[in-house]
Amino acid sequence: MRIKSEPSPRLLPVGEFGLLIDWGDTVSSLINDQVRALDVSLEAHSLDGIMERVPAYASLLLIYDPLVLHQSELITHINEHLSEIQIKSDHNIRQIEIPVQYGGDYGPDLASVAAHTGFSESEVVERHVSGFYRVGMMGFMPGFAYLLGLDSELETPRLKSPRTNIPAGSIGIAGQQTGIYPLDSPGGWQIIGRTTVKLFDPLSDTPFLLAPGDIVRFVESDGGSPI
């Protein structure tokens, strides 16, 4: 089915070499579908001069060579694809299960999330593992996937004071997002658990475990140390 983007995105120059296709600041699966569909379409119909595409939740940044491609040509190319993009049901989409140990030393903020939401800690875990989470975008650090699909009743604000170090594999909640820290890092997300799964391996031929469009399922694990 062909769709027309709703709302229509704005095309904004970014410096001398970039053009941002921007749908606004709403975190929405529908808008993210449109970003991904446009990104796939532009990849399939590559235009000389486009050097890089950077998809996000509600925007797509194109980096181009102005000596090869004039901005007006790029805008025409984008508008043609915006009018033709299709959102398809992809039966080959990857689904990845992530085992998680919740609470205790591995999830120091589980009690805080429970208190904020009014659920028991076990109810928070039950709701978190019941979700199907789509990778909406990558960012922040290598391998960090921002996941769409968090139960709205689990939405919890970031910490008022970020931690200086969060262990790799930590599972966090921030607002309407959930995600996994691939590396030891400072951060302000509410940490509810941890996994042993390695999300980033710079020595691997495929260094990132997750990619935009993947579906993530969390599975509660209560055996062994995630360290």
C-alpha cells in the first residue's frame, strides 16, 4: 500500500553537506515506519553524491557531496521517493531474544520504577518481558539501540542525577523508551536489569548485534552472573 507521510516532513539544510528530512519530535511507530521506508527506498535507488544516510526516530539525515550533487537535485530525488514510499509487512524481520536478570545489584532502579508506576517489582518485570520492542534507531554509543514499544504504564523519567558508570549489558527505561547499554558508560536511565549478551564487538565482521527494524524480546533469567 502506498502512503503519503503524515505529517509531511520538512527538508532542512544542515551545514554545507547535509540535508535533514524531519518529521518533528514525536516518538511514533508510524513515523518511524516512514523514516525506515524512505531510508530503504533511497538505498535501493542510490543517487551519486549521497555519501551517508543517518536514520533516527523521526528524521533522516543525508550527507552528500555538493561537488557531485546539487541540493536542488537531492530535494527533487527525496520528494519523488516520499510520494512513492511503501510500508510493507516484512516476514523476514529479525527477532532477537535477550535474557535479563532483573532487580538486585543488576537492576538497582527496579524498586524506583515500581514506586513511580504503582506496580510491584514483579509486575514491572512481567510487563517489560511481555513487550515486542522494535529498534527505532541507533545512537549515543556504538551498538546502543533505542527501542520502541514500551508499555506506556512503565514510562518513568530519567534519573535526576546521572550515574558516572553503568555496566555494559544494563537494561534501562527513560520516558517512553527502553534500551541496553552495550558498554560501560555514564548514563541517566533507570536501570532495571542486566544481560550477558554482547551488543558490540569491534573485532567482529558484524560488530553490532542489533540494527534498525529488528524486534527484541526480553526473557527473564534468574541463573548465573551477568558479569
